[in-house]
Amino acid sequence: MKGGLQVHRCPSSCSCERLRKAFERRRHRAGDTRLLAIINGTIAPAERGLKEHDRLALARQMMERRLVGRRSTSNLPGLIELVMSRPLVSAGMVAETLKVTPRAALRIVEESLGCTR
């Protein structure tokens, strides 16, 4: 990763009802209820973030398995790093990063990662 730490947003997919109840608990008169609501509000996104991290780590492992038997000049390691660092990757981004043509970038993605258009 170039440039230091990269920050991703924590996934937050909660229903409105759940948010409303949490807001009510955070405004409760009892201090322990408010504290518990704040702690629960911190734990839930952290758990979702850990699940997302595990999913991304597994995806990286699966992509790195395709590196076995590849030449040392293969563009696949660079492609894996790009795909793991960005939520959405275009052929132009791949071409620019790997210094290949856009058509070659599409071919690399299709052959190496098993993707189709």
C-alpha cells in the first residue's frame, strides 16, 4: 500500500427502527442505560467490520492461489493488490496501474481472476 494507512468506512446497514430504538436508549435518564447503548452502538459496527475483513482476507487468499506456477514477471500480483485496495476497479485503472493497454487489462482480469464481462 503506497502512502500509508488507508481507511475504509465501517459497514452500517441498520434498519430505521433499530436506529430509532438505539437513539431513544442513548437519551434515557439512567446513565447505565445510556452507556450500554453507546457501547452496543460501537460493538455492532466493529463486528460487521471484522466480518468484512475476514471476507476480504479469504478473497485475497483465493486470488493468491492463482499465483502458484506463474512467471515472476506476471501482472497478477499487482492486479490483486489493486483489487483489494479499491472497492470498484475499471479496465482503465488496471491498465494505468499495471502499465498495459486497456484491452490487455481486460484480458488479464478475465483469464487470471475468472471474471466475465
